[in-house]
Amino acid sequence: MNEMIKSAYGNKVRVRVCGICIKDNALLLVNHKGLNSDDNLWVPPGGGIEFGESTEAALRREFLEETGLRVDVTDFLFVNEFIKPPLHAIELFFSVDILNGQLIQGIDPEVGAKDQIIKKVEFVSFQNLVVMSNEILHNALHSVKSQESLLNMRGYFKFCQ
């Protein structure tokens, strides 16, 4: 993990929202650099909630920033706690539906233009998702086998390292 990411996101508890967006039996994922030793981590779109911002507003903002898509936040699915110092995040996962927009590789406004960490944004089929290495896949997706198994996840999950 690079120093810029440690200073922007590390040594504090972050409350994040994440969106599960499925289209044509594929899950929308954002590929990030600098978050793991492989410099390659696939995660659902999302990010930190700003003070005074509702979870739904934060998720709509994050989707627009990262993917260019406007979404409707529908069902709350589950909570994931991630602890791998210096990172500690409480992540609230919601299902979302696309309203409009064009899929693009967006930006992460918490970092400068030269330090952008988004490498790619794409829909990944569940067939490809299930064969991805856990080292490059968000921990909440490690046991997902299908669209149904993801949408039926409920409760609290914890990943510590």
C-alpha cells in the first residue's frame, strides 16, 4: 500500500457505502491500484460518507464519481467490517439500479490527478467472478458463487488481517 493511500484513508475508522449493481448476470466492479500487494483489487463501487450526508446520497455520489452512472439505491443487503492496519472500514452494502448515464472510468476525488487509483471499471460476469483470486477481490465477494448468492447475503461480516 502506497503512502498516499495510507495518509488519505489510514489510521481512522471510515464508514463506507458500497453498491451492488448487476446487469446481464454481471457485477459492476472498480479495479484499484495501490490497495494491496498485487496493485490490483476489484471492489464494488462506493466510498466514504461525508459528514451530514445520508447513506443513499453518498452512494449516488460515489457511483457518479467512479462510474459515470446515476443510480437508485434500493435494498440494504449487509455490513462488512474490514480491519487490515492501517485501514479500518465499516462498509454498508446496498443493491442499486441504474437510472441513466454512460459507464466510464471515473475518479477518486480524495486524491489528486497524478495519484488516481482507479484503473478500470467494468461489469464482470459471475462466471469470471467465481474464478478470480481472493487476493485481488474484495473480501465480501470471496464466497459469492452467483447473482442469487450475492443478493441473498444478509448480516454482519468481518475480515481481519
